[in-house]
Amino acid sequence: MAAEPKAATTPLPDARPHYFRFHFPHLHLGSVFGDDWFSLKAEAFARFFGTPFFLVAQTIIVGIWIGLNVVGFTKFDVYPFILLNLAFSLQAAYAAPLILLAQTRQADRDKAHADADAQHREALALASEQRQQLSVQQTGQLLELMQQNTQLTELVKDLSQRIESLTMDVHSKIIKDAARA
């Protein structure tokens, strides 16, 4: 018994165009801070600042910090909360540049994607124009073919009538000749 051939495991090349082919030239803008370990962590950190989890967690930590120091449970940062102020300043010193850098690079990515989308729309418009021109050309050819078909049909009708007329003439001559003989 012969073994059945297995289905090919490699995908066949897709004849359809890739939908994001105009975005490929802008892939280098994909990562905001680059592609190394530090860059990926910095981007994750900058994105984390705007999450609800960060805001809630920070509020809870600050509330506990102030509560512990006001109640007197601990005295590591009393009323003007200088250490808390220093922690906020340090956080702002790192957060602001990361967020500004992320916004700048995001604007660059948005512009690149807008350009790619504009190129895609132009390609679609050009393809649509070409299809319209081809449709007009084919419609003209169809009209011409229909005209030729009509002329051929009229010619066939005329020839059929002439054949019928000649057949009747030949038939009547044969009958006349047969009647004479």
C-alpha cells in the first residue's frame, strides 16, 4: 500500500497584496525608544505612568505615607513631608523627559503612518482610475462587437432571403422542365 503524500507545510506565496505594504518603510519607527533592552523597559515605564493602576497605586502609597507620619506611627518624614516631596521631584524628573520623548516619537510615527495611508489612498485612486479606463475601453469594444454582430446578422438574413429566393427559382425551373418533358 503506497503512502499518501503529506500536505505541504510551507505556506504558498500569497498573490494578494499585503494591506500594510505602505507601512513597511516606516517600521523603524515602531519602537519609541529603540529596540534594545533598556529602550523597551523605558517605553514600558513611560506608558505605565498614564495607567489607572499607577494613579491608584500612587494615591494609596501617598495616603499611607502621610497617614503613618501624621498619626505618629513613624517619624521618618514629618509634616512638611520633605522626603515625599523629594520622591515626587525625582519621579517628575524622570517621568517628564520620558513622556515628552514618547510623545515626540509618537508624533513621528503618526506622521509616517499618515504618509503611508496617503500613499495607499493614492495607489487605490490610481488603480480605480485604471479600472475605469479599462471599463470604458472594454465597453467601447463591446459596442463595436455588438455593431459587427448586428451587421453580420443582417447580412445572414439577406443571404438567407437570397438563398430562399434562388431555391424557389431553381425549384420552379425544375418543375417547369419536368412538366415540359
